[in-house]
Amino acid sequence: MFRLNYTPLPLPNESAVSMLLRCATINGYKSLKLLNRAFELELNDNVARLWQGCATHRLLTRHSAITPEDKAQIDNAFHQLTHEKGRNFMNIHGVTFPASILRQELALCPTCIRTGCLNRMHIYRWSDVCPLHGESFLQRCPQCSSPFQWLKLDDFYCPCGFDLRTAPTTLQEHHSSKIIDRAMSENNNEFFSLLMACMNALRYLSTTDNRAMLLDVCVNIADGKKSSFFEEMFKLQKKMPSLHRRALVAPFILSQHPILSGYGMEYYFVTQQSKPAGHPVDCSCGNLLFTDKELEFVFATKENVTQLKLDKRCISAHNRTIFQTTLYNCPDMCASLINHNAITWDEKDKITIKPSPSKLLNVNEAAEVLHTSTARIRKLERAGLLKSVVLHKMEGLFTTLPLIKEFNDRYILKSEIRSRTTLKPAVVNYFLSQTSPLKIGGAPYAADLPVYRRDSLPKELLRAMNDTATNIIQHPLGPNSLITFSEASKQLKVNVKDIKPMLELGILRVAHTTKPNGAVGRDFCTGNSLEEALIWRASHSSLSEVSTKAKCNQHLVHSRYITSGFAEFIELSCNKFVTTETADKIVAHYKKFTTLHYFANEAGCTIKSISKLILSEKIFALPSDDPNYINGQIIFDRIQAKQALSEFYSAKPRSIRIASKDIHYI
């Protein structure tokens, strides 16, 4: 027997497991075990082994009566298997997930059993409640307490003889399940990307008793609103009031998802937490799990974490790993943070549930605001005068404008005094000699940094200063205004060395000045030309801005699109610029198309195997007359290539192991 008498089509939102169970019934097989034996489908107890191109999928789609529309429906019920960088991924309804998201054992909704159609949500490990009926999924037979053996189910009768249609139901709140189900119907990749990142971050709180609560937290955060993130962090903080917020937000700040990381940093900055008077006895802080990197963030340095491990105040959680990285727990986390000298507590508590829009500033932007150098900003941060957070040595520190304003209301640097007054340097030095500054030390033999308290400065000096609200000052432009090359480069967001080429191209115009003695003075940019240059700059993007928008590295943009002649550009001394239309074209091309070498690295395959698929016309390379073709490179559609690669590996007789430890879900 080589084909089915009847091939079922998937019902709305039905899983492939459910469709296969119906297939066995309507074709006269008492169980999937018999269907499996008759057609040699190579099914086993793992219900996750149903992907496009597998023997089961080929069986359902090879019937002569199947139309292209019917095949598309069946294809949509099966997930696409892809292999990238040594890990398995599934594309389900247009959304990409790690393969470990799928259950390996069957879970059933009692009402879905009675209707004969299992909702697709029952195949996911993090889904415990049916979105249609609000009933908890059954994972064991109520009579024999054995896990369901899906191959041996006879019309939903357990091998022990129990009719699963009569199983008792347990109603649960299913608001989150409905939101996830709706997002899947809408193919909302952004929602699921944030949901997966949030689940990874919250795995340090996960227990068997709070899975439903944490899923609600993740779903609320996944809507992408900053206010939702702050509200959920506030709820979690209330559950552990003595836990320092550094530990609470560490997994979020260090998340690979930029939105989650940004929200975590903002929450850390805008909230304040006073030192707790005591530590509740029933606090669950000892059960929290962290990676080495997260512990280094919480306790500020690797040396501090090493000392905690030596003191047995930080121990390895046996058999608990994520991405093959060992997890640790501190038996008395709150007490370790309360008494640690690297942890700073605030004078009072301040919880912000509805945050105002704020921008995180890096060290260069902070230096620009305070009219000083980046080295001095780092000195202020190390001295504790400027509140900031360092995520990684390569990323540097971050702070916010309100925190800089808070520092600037109490202290002022000599460089800022000079920039905000028209007094001569000798006069400024005379006034400053009347007060004693704080001296911030640095490296050995380096000069100390003087920091002056505003309330100790002479009144004459304060009156002479242009002491407006702290901000990045931009000089008013006009026909008679003159702007230095340095200030023009800041406003145009270019390197100061790019100003001369911009003058040569006519983007800027120069005004020559003369000294009182008639000698040639300094050159300035005219105000009118800077206004025109700002309009030009708004319509052009640098390669670094294009790479940020495309989410790739700048070298790739340069080698693939600039040197190949695919995109026209304007070259200055330190950077190249393209029009916004060209930038959009590059971004769209990068997202849709890829190259032979890049795709081989992306998919974790050899160039030889990808080349064979191209030569056999499984992957369609663009011809040279195609407008998206890039000279000297093999270009093809990324999605079509992934599908071809998936079909190629699915057709090969091999064993696919879906490791449950690829990722931890709550």
C-alpha cells in the first residue's frame, strides 16, 4: 500500500499531530502505530518529529487528488526544520523558534479531544492551557498516570482502556494563551522574538509553581511597551523587596534583544532603592539562578564573583545549564548584596511605573554634554559622582541626561566653566583660586581631575556663566553666524576631518577671518551653509548608520554594496555616505538576499554543499541581468535557500536529535 485512501486537510489552527491522528482513524487504522508500520513512517514516541519533508508529510501530500491549495494548507500545519550555527530551528506559521520549544511528549486538552481537533498550542513546551477552552493540558492518563503514548492511542483511548474524552477538566486563566495564539495567527515575529528573549531572561526565577505567573509576565512585556516592562518589574520587585534591582534586571540588561536590554537599563537608572533594614526569612532569593556573566554584572567585577565562590556564598546549581553554560545560585543572595561594598544603595525608594521618554547616553555623548573628555567622564564614574552602568568593557558605560543634570546641579568642571563664560582664562583661574575643588585621582603619575561644587563658586563667576539647563548646546544659526569646524562636525554627526571634503564638494561654505593686526585668522563655517548641510545630512546615511539599520556589520555593507558598485556613494575623509533611498535599497536587499559564503556560515553548512544545491537548481541564483544582482557575487533569496536546504536535509535518511537543553523555557 503506497498511498492513503483519504487524506485529511487541516482544520483551522489544528496541529500536525491532530491531523495525523484523524488520518489514521478515517483510513481504518486503530492507532498511529499501525499506520506507522504500514507506511514505514519512522515515527517514534517523540511527537516533535513532524516537519516539512519528513515521511509523514510526504505521505499526506502525494495523493493524486491533492491540489496546490490543499498542499499549501498541509505544508502550513508542519513546521520547517532549519539548521543554523550548530542548532536546530523550526519555522512555524512564519515564526522562527528554537527546536527545543516543541514538546517531545503529547499534551491534550479534554474538550479538544471531544471535538476531535487539537489546537496547535498543545505542541509547545511553554503552553499549559488551551487558548480555546481555558483548560489545563493533560500530560498523563488520569487512570494509569502514564505519559501519553501517541502511537498507541486508539481513538483517544489510553492503552489502559481509559477513554480520554471522559477525563476531568481543570479550568485556568487563559488570557496569555489567547494572546500568543492570536500573535501566531498574525505571524507576529516581533512579538515572539521579544517573548523568547523574555523567557530566557526570566529563567532565573522559574520554578514549577510559578510557570503560569511568569508566562503572564513575558506576554505582557512582549507587547513591546516600556510601561508594561516597568509595571512587571515593579511586581517582581514587590515579591522580593530586599533584592537589589541590579540582580533583578541583570538578565534583561544582558539580553541579546536590544529592546529588552534598553528597557532594563532604563529601569535600573530611573528607579531608586534604599538599603533594606532586614532580610525576610521566607525570601526566595536563594533559588535564583544566574550565569557567570550576570553575576559579574550584579557584583561589579569578576574578582568579586570569584571571592563569593571561594567563600561558598555562590555555588554551582548541579544539572542546571542554559546554552551549555553553568548556572549558579547564591544561598543568601539578598544578604550578600546588602553588605557588599560594590553595591550602591539610594537614600530613598523611588519606583517609576510609567516612565517618561529618556535616552541612554554613552561615554562620548556624556562627554559632549559636560564639555569634557571621555577620560574625565570615566574618572567621574569611578569616583561615584556620576551614576552610570558598565555592561562590558567593549561597550563602555551608559548614563542618562537626568543623571547628568543631577551631577551638574551639584558639581561643575573647569572645562565647562570656560565654555559657558566669555571671561578670559586668567580671570577664570583667579576666581577658581578662591575655592578648593574635589580632586579625583586616576592612573599613577596622572594629573588629578578638579571638580568644583557649585555652591562654593564665587557669585561673580556664577553670574558670568551661561548657566542654562544642561543640554548639548547648538549655536543659533543665521547669515552672520560663524561656526567652528569642531562644532559643525558635532551637529552634522561626522568626523571633524570630513569637514574639509564637505567644503570642497560645496556642501559647506567657509568664511575667512582676519586678526586685528591684519593677519589671516581662523576659518569658520557659515551659518547659512550649515543649515543647508544639515538638510543634506538628513537625506544621507553613513555606512555605520546603514549597517545599524540593516543589523549587520559595516564591513559587510562596504564589501558587498560599495566596492562592488551596487550603490552610489559620496566619499569623505573618514566615511562614505549614501542617500536615504540608497540606504533603504541596501537594507531591503540585505534582508531578502544573501551570498554563497555568507549563507554557508549562517546555515552552518559547507560552501561545497550549498554550491551543489545551486548547480542542481534547488537554490536559484540570480542571473546577471537581474536588478538585484551584485557584480562578482553569487546572490540568491535567503528564504528560498533556507527552504531548499531544509527539504534537502529532510529528504536525507538521518537521525535528528532535538536537544531539550538548547534553551530553557519557563
